Amino acid sequence: MFRYTKLTLVREILLWVAALVFLAPFYFLIIIALKPDAEVFSTSPLAPPSAPTFDNFVNVLTATGNSNVLMGLLNSVLITAGSILCLVILGALTGYVIARSTTRWGKAAFSLFLIAIVLPTQLGTVPLYIGARSLGLTGSVWGMIILYTGMMLPLSIFLYSNFFRGIGTEYEEAATIDGASRTQVFFRIVFPLVGPATGTVAIFVGLIVWNDFFTSLIFLGGSTVQTLPVAMYYYIGSLVSQWNQIFAIVIVSMIPILAFYLFAQKRFIQGFAGGLKG
């Protein structure tokens, strides 16, 4: 039977304090983003705005040129969604083959993917850029999806292969006996069982691609296509100390990825717990 003790009260107080500490930055972001220019420096950062305004968000979303945040947001959504889709499909198929392989080449391939995860991608930036430019992959959304898929594929394969190793082959053998093909076994039986792994891969990869600045700056430089981090870089660079607009653009950049995390957090927690258990 549960008993509410003094220790329980202390734990609750500590949790509330920790929650307030973690939520404090969001409070500052919101109240300063809603302040007009006249109140940014004339009032305390802790004080809420006397006349909240959404003009800062309007200014952010209506910027043009390299600072076009709205177009950068659209490009980031397309690149992130396309990269996640490709990495889930290719990572699941490759991870399944490696996990079910009983030959030496399977272990060797898995080791190579581990090495690819450890090595920093910046080491191959110059040859990768030369190859991408010769193939016409620079300065386009589709080119960035292909680049991110190649860069993040080792991580996706590593996560999927570990999850597939933790799944028994009984269901696959039963479906094969019933006449299902190898493709049907994978997409109808095996792949749904690794839903937590898919959520983990989607969130990990989505966060990396969404927040990446270096790759987008290099491979999209000189083109009209910009991702949100690059558009934020140009927009903030044009401001001097307009913190209300800077905080507004930060909020705009946070909303899509937070919404995606809230949508997939159940799968992510299941996948993280399953990975720790394995």
C-alpha cells in the first residue's frame, strides 16, 4: 500500500523545482517574442508584455531573399521528411538482411557501418561536394535528401539490426510455411514488430537533419534553396539587438520538431527502453 511520507513530499518539491528550471527558457522565449520593440529593453526580462503583439512573428515569416524563413521552413520539412522516409526503408531492409545473415560478410558489413558511424562526416566533405556537384545534387532539395540518406544510413542500419536481432524467427518461419514470400514476411510481419525502432530512428535522424547547419550551408550555398538553420543565420545576421524577433524565429524553428516529437514520443520511449534492455 502506498504511503505519502515526508520523503515523498521532498521528492515532489524537487521535481517541481526541476520542472520550473527546465521550463524557464521557454518562458523567456515566449514573453520576449511577444514584446514590442519599446518594451524589450525598458522592462524586466521576467515581466510579461503589457501589450502582447505578434508583429515579430509576422516580420520573421515575411522576410525575403536569403532570410526567407517561411521558404526555409518548407525546405527543411521536405528534406527532413524525405530523409526519414528513405532512411527508414533502406535502414530497415539492410538491417534485416544483416541481422538474419549467418555468413561472415554480414558481420564484416556490420563492422564497416560501425566504423562509418565513428568517423566524422566532415572528413569527406571536399570529395563529397565534388562528387555531388558533378552529379548535379547541390542546390536542390532532392540532392540534400540523397546526401543525408547516405550520411545517416550507417546509424539507421545499426539501430535496426540490433532490434531485428532481438526478434525471434518463429513468426517468419510460420508465415513462410503458410506460403508467404520473403517480401510479404518482412513488410507484413517483421517490420510492424520494430515500430519502436522506427520511432527511434525517425526522431534521431529527424533532429540531426533538422538542426544541421554545416551541410546545408556548404551544399546549398549560392542557390535559392535554403534550409531553416541557414535562413535563420542570414536573418539573425541582419539584426543588431532585436531580441524579440530573434526569439520569435527561434520559436518558429522549434514548433515543427516539437510537434513531431510529441507525435512519436511513445515509439521513441519504447525503442529507447528496448535498446537498453537488449
